[in-house]
Amino acid sequence: MASYLVAHITITDPEGYECYLDGFDEVFARFRGEVVAVDDEAEVLEGTWDHGRTVIIRFPSEAELLAWYRSPEYQALAEHRRRASTAAIALVHGRE
């Protein structure tokens, strides 16, 4: 069953965040994920949306999502993101 990573990100240091983006594709390509959406101006239909960027990534399974997210390569890269932004990130299970 597919699993999704959903991230709401507020970029506080655009230049620092570029360091994260510069290495993202190389690390991500080693895993079986697909970036489904990246939107810096999501249209809010209800409630409040406190973050500027929304990212949705699909993986074939929870195990593959966690293998990418927990990999030493991604965690090293993610330090750039953590220094340059604040984020709320969730693993969301798809429907069968």
C-alpha cells in the first residue's frame, strides 16, 4: 500500500534552504519515491495554513518511505533543511 510524506515548511533562510535542494535529487533518486506536489501558495479552502510550502511525496510502501527518510544520506542533507526552515512532517498511509 502506498504511503505519503506530507510536509508543511516555512523557509526562514532561502539561501540555506537552497543547500538542501541542491542535494535532494541525488539522494532521493536512490529510493523509489515520487514527488507528487510542491506548492508555495496552496489555496486554503478551510481553516488556517501556517506554512509557506507544502510537499507531498509518494512511496510504494511505508518501509520504503522510512528507508529514505531514515537513511544516513538523507538525514545528513536534512540538517540543511532544519537550519533553514521550520517544518511539520507526517507519514500518511494510502488507501488500499
